Amino acid sequence: MKDKKVLSKQEILNKNLDLEDLPVLDSFSLNKKDYSEGLRKSIIYTFIAVFIFFVPLTIGGETDITFGHIYNGAINFTGNLGLWVITLIVCLTGIASVYGIYITKKGALHEYFEGDSIFHPIMYLGGGVFALLYTLTATTSYQGPEIIIGSATGGTIIPIGVSVFWIILVSTFVMPFLINYGVIDFIGSLMEPLMRPIFKLPGRAAVNAIVSFLSSSSVGVLITNKLYRRGVYTEKEAVLVATGFSAVSIGFAYMVIKTSGLQDHFVQVYFISSIITLFTSGIIARIPPFNKKSDVYLNGKVQTEEDIKATKRSTSGESLVKIGVNRAVKKGFLAPPLLGEIKVSLKDSLEVIPKVVTTLCFIGTLALIIAENTPVFQWIGNLFVPLLNLLRVPNAIEIAPSFPVGIAEMFLPVLLIADKAATLHIGARFMVTAVSISQIIFFSETVVVMLSAKLPLKLWELVLVFIERTIIAIILSSIFMHLFFM
């Protein structure tokens, strides 16, 4: 077995090596002193990341992961002042977009909005109007139009927008701990034999899935975007991870399950829903439109079979655990200064936040207005009735509108059946719950974040994949329904 060359940090920096290229990362070794330093940094910073993103704490009677306590604490601490600040950001984004797109052809504002269409200012301005009406109603004696600020429309979306603002901002400071110090490479090395054949994805995608399930779907999308831009994921991999693994958190899933009256079966329903989500993602990876995406990295490099093989093993024949540890240690040792990475992360977040929150306020509120006040989703839902009848799903006509409405907001499907949950068969309630958790793509959050983050996705692709995920999830859910709830 050929010994790897031992390189110092300066030699590695001088060679300008691509450390996301795993054969390159595996091609050299660190001396004992540098290895110890890398191991120490990797363990300490990974512990911090695990504590923040994965460890549940009970504070004041509320149990949540540390990350959830931090951003919810920020929301509670800033209160109405924070709501007004975010509302002003949303309103100013709309005004600035008009100037940047319609008026000037140069300068920072033009550059910021340059990639947007001429219709985006309308959405940004609309988001500003919706947010302002809600905030005035919530904090003053002014009463806005119920159709816009009601609890079923803007009263649901604007608070979500506030949460997304703080989720993105807080993740700015903690994300470098998760992605820079080797934990992704360690878990990726272990999960590669499972992730690649089932999901057509590298093992590192498992980290995105875990973060999404335990913290927030927005954070999952942002991590995916960050890794795509760093050259960790190809275009196809980034798209599959963002749309297949950015699931809602366990906490939010509990709210969904409780609303449908299935809280007594929480563990069973959540576990089955997670399995359905993963199986659905595995199928989506093999059908259009995403199976047509390119296996090309952002820098233009085409992924080869050798690249894929390199994620599974090193040329030295070491075990997966040893490979993972060595990669994590090297990443920990060679990671850029933490403060600098936080600054870069903050800059990226500040570029994304205004567009994400503003678009969310408009599209999310408008979608809920349509869902609550028009029969559009009822008409679309009727298209699912024959499939539901074929699968022998009880209460097919009553629950059919719940499936298409999930594209507006994932909480909507169970809200539509909440007032009649007691009269619906438990199997029907399970179907609505499991499918809504498995759909992943919804305008009130994930769609907006995906498009604003500039992932290689088009709106029509997201709509088509939402339909595909819905149909696949209905079929898979019906199998589990007959096994456990009939």
C-alpha cells in the first residue's frame, strides 16, 4: 500500500487544493501535531453544532432543540418591535425593487434585483402591503381587511415570515459549525453505501435530512444551497436534496398530527410519514424532471464514476469509519477562521432574507386567500377522487381537496379537515396527515427559499414535482393505511 504524502498546512494552501474533491482530500496526510489539532477542532465544533441543532432542551415547560429555543427566544424578546422591523424590511424591499428593476440600470440596487423578472416588484410590493396591514392590526387599533389579515390567511403567513426571518438569521451564526469542521464528511462516508443506491445522492445528504427533520425546512434548504455553491453537490444532487429532504421539523409535524386528531398515534404516524417521505424522494430521483438534471458541479466540473467511487472508499483500503474520521480531521484542521466564515455566512443571509420573507408574505397570503375564499382547490381536489376510490380510501370526497391545497402551506390540509375530524375515519385522517408531511414543496416557505437561494430550479419544475410527490405519497400512504388504520 502506497504511503500518502504528509503535507503541512502551508503546503496545502500553496497547492490551492480543492478539498471538496474527495480523492484530493484522501491523497495526503497530516503530521501528528496537525492531526491532533484537527481532531480537537473537529470534535469541539461538531459538539457545538450537535448541541445547537440536535439536542432537545426543556425551558419554561417548552421542549425544543436548542436552535428552536434561540430563534423563538429572539421572536419573543423583540416582540412588536421585531415585528415592525421585519415589516419595514419587507416594505422597503418592495419599494427598492421598483427602483432597482424599473428605474436604474446600475448601482447596488440594480445588481441586487438584476436576476428578478419585471413581475417581481409586484410581488414584493404586495408582500409589503400584506405585512403592513397585518402589523398595523396586530399592534394598533387599526383593523385591516379580514380576508387579508384573518387567522386563516395573513394571520398564519406573516408570523411564519417572522419565524423564517429569525431562522435564517440565527442559522447564519451556527451553520459554519455544522458544515466547516468535518461532521458532514464523517457522516457522509458512513451513509454513502445507503444514500447512493436508494436516493442517487452522496452520504453527506443525510446531514441535510437530519437538520431539516429536527430544526427547520428553511435551514435544510440553506445548507443545501451553501454546499452546492461550495462544490459539494452537483446540480442534480442539490435539487434532489432540497426538494426531497427539506422536511418539516418534528415539532411542527406534531402540530400537524395533533390537529388531525392523531396525537395518540404520534410515534407511529410520524415514523410512517418519514418512511413515505424518503421512499417518495427515492422515486422522484428516478423520474422526470429531476432525473434529467446534470451531474455537474457549479464550477462546471462533470461528476465522474471515479468521483462517486471516491466517496465510498479511499485508495488505501481503509474502513468507512477510518475514512470518515480522517476526512473530518483534515477539514477541521484546514477550516478557514471561524469569525471570517460567520461574516461570509451573515453576508449570504442578509442577501437572501429580504427577498425570502417578502415573497413569502405575498405568495403565502395570496395562496391562503385563494384556498379559503374560492373553490379552486375543491375543483383540483376532485381530480384525486377516482384515485382515492381505487385505493379504497374512506371519506374520499371529503378529504380530496386537502391534497392540492398543500402546495400553498403544508399545514392547510389538516386545517381543512380539523373541524370535521371527529366524523372522519381514522384512515382518512392518517392519509391527509402523512401526505401533507411528505409533500415538502409548499409556497409559504420551501418554494420561496429555494427560488430565492438561486438553486438550479424552475417554478414549473417545483409545481410538477409537487404533483408527482402528492400522487406517489397517496399511493404509499394508502398501503400503510390499510396495514395499520383500517
